Amino acid sequence: MTDSPFSAVKSVASERVLQRLDSLLEIFTNNMAGHFSSVYPDRKLMRHVVECYFSDLDRMKGFHHIHLADQHKRAAFTMYWIVRIHPIQLASDVNIKESHLVINEIFAIHAGLSHINADTTRISSHYFRHLLYLLHFRLHSPEMLASSMYTLECAITGKQP
């Protein structure tokens, strides 16, 4: 029988998983909690995001013989798994608004930007809407998102890509 899809998580210290979980919850608290009513992070789903993140990143590093993933890959894999798993949930009594329909994508952008030391005030509303559209409506891979995060970091810092 083959290894479990989460066998890579076993190689990651439980403390690292919990630290990553706490960092995502902190990103939610600092960037989302005060702006969106009736939404909350589901801790079990958020932990699943972290487990999938570590498992998938470990597989990618093994396949490409990479020792450490750079910040763009970490941002991309974080964003990818948040959008896949939808850890931000709506309260049962919420009056659904348009922004609630893309709440996980908004959270994914905040979480991804944290890896490149940026926040949403550093990008234009046009580009923010572009990222929302991409994450919500289009198929994307973590590798493609990593390229987008690299290009975005270059634009923010003035580096030549």
C-alpha cells in the first residue's frame, strides 16, 4: 500500500504545523475580522489547509530537487490551498453580500501577500480585482501563482523581473 497523501506532514514537526495554523489565524484576525461581519475561520478546515500546504510543497520540492521553497512558492501554495478548501465560513445568519462570495479568495490574497512582505495597500484595486477573478473563476496551479507573486513583488519593490 502507498503512503498516505499526508505522510509528508508527519515529517514536518507538529509545532511547525501549529505555528503555520496560528499565523494564518492571525492573518485572518488582522486583515479580515474587522472588515467582514458574520465570517469566521473554521479551525479544522484551516488545519487541513496547512496539512495540504506542507504535503504539496514537500512533493514539489522532492520532484524538482529543491531544498527550500522561496517566498513566492510559499505564497502560491498557501493561496492555492485556501481557495481549494475554503476555510473561511459564513455564519448561518449572514445576509450574503457579493464580497462574501469571494471571502476565501480575499483571505488567500492577504495570506499570499504576507509571504512577500506586502499588503493590499501596496497593490492597485485593479490588480486586486484581477487576482480575485483569477482565484475565483480560473483554473490555476501553485506554480503559476508563484510566478504571479514573483512579478507582483518585482512591481512593488521596483526590481526588474
